Amino acid sequence: MDKALLNINEFCEYMGIGKTKARELLNNPKNRFTVRIGNRLYANKKLLDEWLEYQCKRA
């Protein structure tokens, strides 16, 4: 079963980006894929994939 939430390291690996850019994306209040649990940031994989598809269609 796929994980529903990606931690920062998994998010970086999945996106192919560094931690600085990952934190910048996860801290952006306009995105819908960030899940905050306590002080930690996670990416909802389903919503992230939808966001990526949208970004690809815009380009």
C-alpha cells in the first residue's frame, strides 16, 4: 500500500528537489497538499499528484 503522507525526505526524493525548496513549497499557504502535524510538515501524496498534474498542464 502506498503511503498517504510523505515526510520531508520522501517528498524531496519524490520531487527530485532539495530540502530548502521542499520546505518553501510545504510552507506556502496557497498549496492544498501540505499537512501540518505538530511542528512537522507532510505532503498528502494524492493532493500533491493533482497539483503536479495541474502545474504540468499550465506549462
